[in-house]
Amino acid sequence: MAKRIIWICGLCLGVFSGAKVWMAAQQDKPGTVFHVTVNMVQLDVAVTDKKGNYITGLSPWDFDISEDGIAQKVATFGEENEAPRRLEDYPRGNATAIGSDPPTKTSRQARDGSLQPIMRKESADRVASLVAGASVFILFDTSNYMYRGFVYAQDAIAEFVRSLDHPYRVAFYSYSRNFSRVCMLTPDRSLTLSGVRETVAGDDAALYDALLMTLKDASQFSGRRVIVAFSNGPDNASMVAPEDVRELAQTEGVPIYMISTQLARLDPVSTAVFGRMSASTGGKSYFAKDWQDQEKAFASIRDDLAHLYTLTYYPQPNPNYGWRSISVKLVGPSFKDYHVRARSGYRPRANRHFVQAAATP
């Protein structure tokens, strides 16, 4: 009987991270090695109660994930800004169902203050390729919609950047008709803040084109990645459709947070698109009527990022190579009043196969 040996190497966060599986089989040509790429799906999940308070302290066994109705097994799990751990390295005693500390709530009042998330002690058994914290890509509208309130928007973004606790990494991009990478992804807040202050307003708005370029950049990094887009009006210059951008964000596993002003809200198409894009990717949308609301929106996003769970899984066999729906639920009647927010699905990339001749011993 032919020998089959399977090794699964490495775990890498992101929408899809390749984990190579080697299957050595003796066939007509002995020594042939078949390489198959297995995709891993990452989910960034927020759990809140009816009042909007975040629920923390949940365990991997409190979550039920299905894809097209097919049950999935969690591979890694992390809370807040900790680097996710493999499930086998996660203490089973943390499961709320077997008598450990119950989940806790973070109140709105506490979140409005200077409360920062408490970082948990790093485990030596963490998978090295899994990254703590998040990569935040800020996209700023510098179109001709921004002639009013430009400085206030810069101030709100600058305060958001300062308030992000380490180990966040931040990139700052701007857009009008053209797209500009003002500051590439960096942990250095001073570089990002300098980029914010250097921006100037002018020309039409190509928001969806800019989102597409930002998503392509974000896809080059592992770990949790989010886009925070500030728009002061509707898109009037993009070449790509918003639905294409939304589907790519879902497939890449990148939540989009949209902050816009009343000017954008006056356009019903933009209102619907912004809301649909953020909700389906696991983010949120905000419409700010003044600069105080802009600051509150950024503070809300900062708070959301600090209370996300990160779960990954390897998809079970599924004949559907088109759009796959994802369902994330909590297990147990005690969680029935909690709300779970995560991306709604993705389109899988085809597994890659290639053949390589084994080295001669």
C-alpha cells in the first residue's frame, strides 16, 4: 500500500494564509512530491449585549462557526490585542461552560474614558507567525468636498492615531481623484502624524478606487487588518464598482469602518453603499454632523478594535467554489441576548497544486 505522509506547516493570519501540505506517494514515478496549498480563514468578531457593551472573557468553545451550513473547527483563537494561539495550546479550563470565570462586560461609560485594554501575558507556545495587535490603514478624503472642515478632520484623525495603543501599526493614505500613500505601515506614530498634517484638499473624489488600492496593500500583511475611511461626500470619480470593493474586502477578511459627514448622507446611494460595505465586512459606519461627532466616531472605532476576538479555521471540504456564507454564533442559552458581528462570507481562492520531483537520496 502506498505510504501517505501529511505535514501541515505554519499558520499565517490574514484572510488566506497558505499552509503547505506535502503528500509523498509512490506512483508510476517513485519519489514524486505533490504540493497542495490549504487556505486558512480569519474572522474578527465583536460580541456585544443589547446595550452595546462589549462582552469579553469568552473562550474558543463558546463560538460556533459554519460555512455554507458546514460546521468548522477553530484552529487559533485570540482576544483583544493578543496574538492568537493554536486551539490545542489554549487552556481548556478557560471555557465558560466548565466553570471558569464568566464573560465580562465593558460598559459604555468606561469605554468613553481613558480605559485601555489589558494585555495578557504572551505564551511561549504561540505560533510565531501569528501577529499581535492590528494593522490599521487610514484613508482620508482630500477631495474638493473637504474645503470645509478640513482642519477639524485632520485633528480627529491625529487624535485617533495618538490614542491607538501599541502594538498597533498604522498606515495613512489620502485620496481625491488620485490615490496617495502618504505614510506606509509603521509603528512610529510621529511618521503617521506628519503625513496627516501634510495633506491638502482638491479635485474630485474616487473613494472606491482608493479603497481597492488600500485593500491590495493590506492583503500583503498577516494578522488583523482594518481600514478606517473618512469620506466627506459621495464618490464621483471611481472606475471600480463599490460592490466589487465590498466583495474583495470580505474575501480578504478586512473590516471597513466608514466615517462620513452629513454631506454624504444627503446622497441615498452613498448612505446605502457605506452601510452595506461596513456591515458585510464586519466593520461599522458613522455619519457625523460636526467635528465633535467625528471625534466620537474615531473613539468608537478605537474601542471596537480593542475588543475584537480573532478566530481562524481551515475550511472543511465544500464543493462550492463560489460565494460561501459564514455564520458565527455563540453556544448556550446564556448567550442568547448577545449580538455577534463578523463578515458575512467570502469567495475562496483556488487551491494551488504542483508537482515536484523528490531529491535523490
